[in-house]
Amino acid sequence: MGQANIALTPDVASIVMTVARGAFVDAMRIGVLASIGIVGLSIVISLLTMPAKMRAVQAELDESGAADALVPTTAAGTLRSRD
């Protein structure tokens, strides 16, 4: 805007800068409201599609402690049974 303002009279340049600032603020407001809407919609969709209860297979795995029986042995993350 600096070079464009050189050719304008001070009154016109002031109006142009005011309008440009207003447009920027309006665009930011719209962007923030759109972001809030997208996050809210994502939360609603996830709450509606997530099952309320575990499946029987998941519950059995959780109760058996199968995940606790494996421990990482190397930095690469290979697993072995805990003895």
C-alpha cells in the first residue's frame, strides 16, 4: 500500500487505508467463525459416530492385559514377551 499511497492525495489515501484495514478485519472475523464452525461440526460428528460401548473383542483384550505382556526391547520398538 505504501507505493500506491504516494500517488494519492492524503484524504484519499486515508480512506483507502481505512477500507483496507476494515476488509482485513472482516476477513479475519469470517475465517475465525468458519474455523469455529468446522471444529464444532467435527465434535458433533465424532460424538454421533463414536460407539457408546466397547465391542466385546475390545473388552476382552483390555481385560486380558495382552498389551501389558509386551515390552519394547530395542530403540526400533520391537516387542518381546515379558518373562
